[in-house]
Amino acid sequence: MSLSEDFLQTEELHPIDIVEHLAEHRAWEFDRVTDDQIAMAVEGQWRTYSITLAWSGYDETLRLICTFEMEPPEDKLPALYETLNQANDTCWTGAFTFWQEQRLMVWRYGLMLSGGQLAAPEQIERLISSAVTACERFYPAFQLVSWADQSPQEAMQVAIAEAYGRA
């Protein structure tokens, strides 16, 4: 049975209920912060990512924020910001930003569900998967400009290269 078929047998279709069901299905650690917000930890190859999804009924948007800690040296921030711009130029389903005060790299995306539209479980799963994939893809580039004295152009070559298999 697909996630959609399984979930559609219930009466509640609140987007955060769908996310909670998905987190349970995937055995992700999660905390239902409020009726309209859930926080999860999703394990990646490089890190464990903190993912928060929040529903805004006011503008009918399901907002996703995926974060990981990053503490680049102050003098590397210009190169990091240039790398962020280059990364964002290659992404269509979200964008990176660096919250310097919190020392967090952030991937953000908003799924508009105007007019009473519903998000399917597969759609939400893809949303989360895309966030983790983007973070995994660009994490090495962010690290290289922050700690290995590589230029943004050099570091981005790591993110742009196709990877086949794992060592």
C-alpha cells in the first residue's frame, strides 16, 4: 500500500499530520512542536540535518527549513556567501542562506497550497528528500571554502561533479 493510500484512510489531512505520519513511517526522530509545526532529525551521509516543517493557514504555505551547524572563520564569510550564490543559481526547489548569528546553514522552501489544495505524502516526502539531497550535495563545497582555502569556483566543482557509488 502506498503512503497516499495508507494515509487517505484517515479523516485528518492537515499537512503536519501527513509529515508526522511520514516521520513515523521512516522512523525519523521527531517532535510535534505545535499543531502546525513539526521538527525532525534526518540522517545524511555528511551530517544529521534538523528539519522543521510549519503550516501557515494564513498564506496556505507549507514551509520547510533544513539546517546544519556551520562555524566558518569570519574572514571566510565573503567566499562562503559567493559559494551560496553559486549554489542557489543551480537550485530550483529551494535556496540556501547562512544565519550568521545562529551559526546555521539553512535550506528553505515554501510549498504553496492555495485554494484548499492538499499535499500528498509522496510530495512531502520528495520535499524533505530534496532538502537533504541539496544539503548533502553542497556541504563539501561550503566546507572547502571555509576550511581548505579553496575558491568558490574550485569548491563548487565538488558539488557539480556527478558521483557514482560510494567508496
